[in-house]
Amino acid sequence: MDLHAKVLGLYCERVGEGFWDEPVNALTNLAFLLAAWLSWRVWREEPRARGDRLTLVLILLTAAIGLGSFAFHTFATRWALLADTIPILIYMLTATGAIFRYGLGWSRLGVAALLVVFIASMPTLMALLPPTRFQFSQGYWPAWFALVGAAWLVHAPDKRRHLTGTAGLFAISLVFRTLDRPLCPYAPFGTHFLWHLFNAVVLFRVNTWLLYSRLDAAAGGAR
């Protein structure tokens, strides 16, 4: 496989093979770097979080998502596509497992079973549903279902509201991702850049929700 081969035609904004042929899609990835920085600020200013390495991993993955997506929306090659999608996949698996393990108190075995279902459902949805109709967004649906399920299962009202709001924002971002090419005749820049902006907010909310959920769980264990 030629990793330097071009990958074109996925998004409305790209009309050529040049580095800056997707300027809006490329530059809006700064939102992920901002989300990573804000998450780090919350982590740094929380005295109880010094031993919480999981949040730092998610923060680094948030930054990696922004950098990988920037690479793909500029270089538009197969290697850049891998740099874009691999951090996203790792983040989704890590965050989903952490939400159910530390936010909902599931056992390791339960979380492992959930992640097996999560992984299996991604190619299944891609195979069952027409990829072009949904712009390959169905690969992200398991993450949305996980957020909705976690929001329904969590007991604390404030945590439920936070997760519900996050799931709502993620649904909006998925809509914008899906409508990018269908709306291309009416929106020259497409709508994919709005997926970036909304998704950056989603990742910030997930990072901070997990941080405080883990701290609350640790405090409960200490008592």
C-alpha cells in the first residue's frame, strides 16, 4: 500500500490536491488543541488530580486528534488518514472504557465485554449501512450510543445532565459531519468544520467529566 497516495473526495471543501485546499477544515483543528489545553488547565488546577494519569492520556490524545486531523486535511494522503483516525479510535476506546469503569463502577470484565461489542459494532454498522449516505459517520455511532447509555445508567443527577448534554452536542456534530457533502451545493466550505468545533467541546466535556468522576470515586474509596 502506497502511504503517500492521495485520498480525495471525502469532504466538500477539498477541490484539489494542494496543502491548503481545505483551509477551514484544517484550521478548525485548533479547537482540539484548545480543548486539550483547557482540559490540562482544569487538571493542573485541581489539587486532587496529581496522580490521575488517565486524564493526561486523554488530554494528549485530544491534542493528537487535532494534529492528526490537521495532517489529513492538508496532506490528504493515506498516512495522514491513519494519523487522523488512529488517535480517534484510541480515544473512543479509552474514554468509553473509563466512563463505564470509573463513572459507573463497572467491573473490568464488564468493561472488556463492552469494548468488544464496541469494536465489533463499528465495521458492522459500516457494512450494514450505505457508507456514502452517512459519509462514514456510522463508525462513530457506537461512541454516541455509549454516551447515551452512560447518561441513562449514571445515578448522580449532575453527572447525568453533563453526559446528556455531551451526548446532545455529539449528536449535533455527527449531523454536521454527515451533511457535509449533501449540502456542498449550498455551502462551499461544507459543514465538516463544524464537526471539528462541536467535537472539540465534546472531548473537553468528556475529559473533565472523567476527571471529576475518578476523583469522586477515589474520595469515596478513601472514606
